[in-house]
Amino acid sequence: MGKKNQDVDKFFSFLFGKAKPTTSQEDNTIPITKNTAPKNPKKYLSIAGILTLIFALFIVLFANIYIVKESEYAIVRQFGEVVKFEREPGLNMKVPFIQSVTKLPKNQLTYEISEEEITTKDKKRIIIDNYAIWRITDPKLLISNAGTIEKVESRMEEFIYSVIRSELGRIEYTQIINDKATSRGNINDTVTERVNELLSADKYGIEVVDVRIRRIDLPKENEQSVFTNMSSKRQSIAQTYLSEGDAQKRRTEAETDKNVQEKLAQAKAEAASIQAEGEAEAAKIYNQSFSQDPEFYSLYRTLESYKKTIGEDTVIVLPANSPYAKVLSGYTK
């Protein structure tokens, strides 16, 4: 043992530059002395080992601390079994090496469901594009029965597709594409309720908040024929509207013409009546005026008649003693 200790001392002395290795204890060497005491390498190795152990413990400690945020659940599993889950935010610790932590979101999630082809009641094939909004209600059930979010979403999609195919299979195509005729909102509510029943029965620990049909398309091979059919129907409807418009136009024009003729006839009658009343009133005034001097009236009427009967080339043959000729010749007595 003494020899082994001497060998170790020589090795460390060589490492730290205290002396050169020799093959014999009897080498003639001159020892170099210093004022300071010789260092003990074993002491430094022990300190380094302790520091390394403390550092490793800190690493293990921090590696097994987990933080739960307000928007997530934390599920702790031990050898694959769920031992606890944390709902409240905060700092927690798991057992090193034998426990693992899985985080699940608390907030609502949106899942884009793959497009699927469905046959309606009237044997029309359509492609449904929809999505689902869902959330986790029991993280422990989700981990125990589904394992991961991807698996539970896959099961949810199967249920949604099955329920939509069943519900839309009882409705005709024209009712599906017409929101007012089908009340598609009621279909969405029915699908959501039915899917939640299936998920609850299998205890997946999730709830579907809403299922919405985003778009309904036709298969590519049917689009052109449906488009042609819809176009011809729209043209027929447009022609019907044009015919009804022309008929209404003719009725309006006839009614307007009738009203115009009636108003014109009424206006003419009123004008004739007013004119007759005016002429009667004028004749009455004339009579009252001329009755005061009949001779003057006779003379006035005679002169007025000359305006209508005598022109530049007029030749009148009258007896000399004719009253009409006397006035014309200037004899008024």
C-alpha cells in the first residue's frame, strides 16, 4: 500500500509540475522548495465532484418543474396512467424519470373537417365542406380514452360525418341549398346535439360547441348539367317577368288613354256650357242695350251685314227704294 501511495503521489506531482518521473528512488535530484505549502489535489477533486453533483441535482430539479398557464390543463402520467391533472395556473413539480406531463388547451378549438360526398333524398350527390368548434371538458377522460388531441379530433370527425350524412340524406337537394326552405340553422343545431350525444356516450371528455356547413358543392362531373338546367330555368323566369311587364304596360296605357279621353270630353262639355252661358249673357246685354233705341240697332245690324256681304268686287242689285240700299247710299231718313 505504501508503494502504491508513492506512485500516486509521483503521478500527481508530475501533473502539477512538482517533479519529473524517475525510474528509481535513488536518482540524484535536487528538490526545489517554495515558501507556500504543497497543494493537495484530492481536495480539489472532492470539491469539483460535489459541485458537479449539486449542478446535476439542480438540472434534474428544474427539468421536473412545470408551469401551468391560464389557458391550458396539465395532465401528469406515471407509467402511462393518469395520476393527476392541474386546472389552476401555477408552478408544479413531477417525480423525476417516472412521471411525464401533457399539456391540453382550455380555450375553444376549431377543426377543419375534410370534404365529404353525400347523397340527398332525391339521389343528388353533393360535397359538404364544414367545420367544428369544440373544447375539452374533462382532460382525464380525453387522455385515458383517446390519448391525444389528434385521435379525439379524428373520432369527432367520424361522428360529424355520420350525423350529417344521416340528416342531409332525408332532405332534397333544393331544400339544402335554400336556407329559407331548409332552415339550415336547425340542421346545424341538430348535428351538434347528436354529435355531443355520441361523444358523451364514448366518454371522450370533449364537447362540440357548434358544427357549421360552410359550403355545398356539386361533383365536377355534374356541375355543367346543373348549370345549364339552372340557366334555362332562370331564362324562363325572366321571360315570364317580361311578359307580365308588357301586359301590365298595355293595361296601364289603355287605362291612361281612357282617363284622358274622359277628362277631355268633360273639359269640352264644360267649355261648351260656359261658352253658351257667355253667349246667352251677351245676347241678353245686347237686347237690353239695343231695345232702348230700335232704330239705332237696325242701323247697326245693317252696317255689320255690309262687312260680310260687300267686298272690293261685290256687285249688288237692289231696288232703289230698298231700305238696305238707302243706308248704303247714305240716305238714312
